[in-house]
Amino acid sequence: MYFRSQKTFRSYRSENLFSASNVLRILLFSSILFQNTAHAVSLSRYQGARRCMGVTWTVTVFTETLAEAETVITAALNEVTRLEKVLSDYQPNSELCQLSALAPTKVPKQVSKDLWEVLVQAVAWRDRSRGAFDPTVGVLTDLWRKARQTGQMPSAKERFAVLHSAGPETLKLNNARRVSLLEPDMRLDLGGIGMGFAIDQALQVVKNNGVSTAMIDASGDIGVIGKPPHSDGWRIEIDALGQKSNKNNRTFKNRFVITLEDASVTTSGDAFQAIEIGGTRYSHIVDPRTGLGVIGSTGVTVIASDATTADAVATTLSVLGPDVGCQFVDKIEGCAARFIWEEDGQFRVLTTSKWASQTTDSL
């Protein structure tokens, strides 16, 4: 039996690909009797979805009533919608885009608490990765997006023309939440960390509403709290190369399942967005150090204690590659990663030292 509650919301627009409205659906999947030491509580599983940040966000909760579920799911999705207006690099009126439009800033610009927190973490990952992750990569992303559309490599002249608008020396974080953009034509891009941050904030909203068992899935970037009743945790299927639809494909066996509790997982790679130019396969993910897409077919899955970390590390590892990437992850507390890539017609897998401690099952 399904119970539905429908409301209409304004959806995210990305290059005019998505409609102007979306529907929140609350679905009752099952009722589970959960024994509490004080009393028996009947918990049911509910889901709600909305289009935000260019993808579908699904919130799953276990609550006693539909009304409680609808309240907490709506609150969580409203938080994502709010943060989209802060962090989006597509919406011209977002706080991030408005900040980029000021470059170069005549005086340091004070930003909101949310934007400041994401920028602080983004800069920390930039420094830790020695530039493999960089929030100023926006001008390079735009150039590479154009190359993918035309099928032609950007010339050295084109790359040189925009390189001055990216890099560690172009962005300065001052005291009192003040930001300086030091070069003209800068474009900040938080696509490698902002979605994870939004998942963490939305999960905090869920907790604040008194729900202790929930999952937020932003089309593959996932954060969970607690675990479903009578289970070891949230079972999540991973398909890093995006080929699960073809069971006869030789990569089908590379799918696997992880079980999570109070943790997050993100998979990054070129499974759905890549282009071949001159016989070389390039990802949509840009290496900030070269201004070009990452070369080769690679998928990387990162498990971390929070979604912000998982998101940023997955983006970083896509640039660093398996060997250097594994060394990088082994220095991060509570973080593990699994690489899969194609080499000489064979698919290879490499995991970090902490990956073995995760619950995994091959499919």
C-alpha cells in the first residue's frame, strides 16, 4: 500500500534542461515493529524526492507516522534548496556566482556563514592535495566544457589566457568571513564539495527534527545516519563504471555492495560524462593543474565519516589517480577508497589499506 502527499516546488535549472516544477512524493514502503526498551514503536519507511543542484535528491526516513515523515523530508529538501541558492555555479543570482562576478574585489567581500564554511574546507583540501582540488577551477571547467561540446582540444593560447584567473594565489580568505578575489574573470566552482556539504547539512536538519535513521541520496552521493531496524546498516550498491544495465557486459561483476552506518559514500569518475579526442578518452573532471580533463576510464568510490569529506576526496582522487591517490587517502582519518580502471583491455582494482575494514559484497 502506498500513501502519497504531493506538493509542487520550483526545481533547479541547469542549461534549461529541467522543467520549472517538481513533485515531492512521500511513499510508504513497509511497516516494521521496532522493540524499544521502554515500549514497542511501529516504524515505517518513507521517501521523498526533489530535483536540486541538477540531480534528483531522495530522502529516506523511518518514522512512526506519515505526517512526521512529510515534515522532516520537506525540511531536509528545503535545506538543500536553500543551499543551492548559496553554492550554485549555474544560477546567476546565487551567492557564489555573485561573488565571482565581483572579481577582482576592490575590498574583501563578507560572505554568509555557509559559503564561508565551504570555502574554508575547499581551500584546506586544495592545500592538502597540492592543487589537485581547487575551488577556483571554474574558468578551466568552462573552457573544458566548450571543448567537450565542440570535440576539439582547447589550444595552448586559450588555456594560457584563462590560467591567470585560477590557482591558489587568486583566492584569499580573510578574517571575519571576508573573501578576496585577486584576479579578473575568476569563477569559483564548488561542484566537487558543495553537494557533500548540502547532504551533511540536510542530515543535521533530519536529526534536529528528532529522526535518527535516515539516508540522503543525491543521485549517488549518499549520507546516512543510524541503520534501518533489524539490519546491519544501509546496504548500498556501487557501480563505479556505470555499466550495471548490461548484465552480459564483462564489467558487470565489478559491481559491489557496501553497508553503512553514520557515514557517507561518493563515487566519482567519467562513467556518464566523457569524450574521446584524438583517440584519448577524457573525463568531464578537470585537472586544475593542467586545465584539461582527466585522462582514462576510472571510477573511484570513497567512504568517509561525512559527505563533505567523501565528496572532496573523491574529486581529488579522480585527478590524482590510483597510486598517488591511495597514498593520499591513507593519511586521512576514517577514510577509505576503491579504484577501478581499465588498462590493456582488463579492469583493475586497487583499494586503500582501510578499505578491508568496510563491509563489502561483490555482485
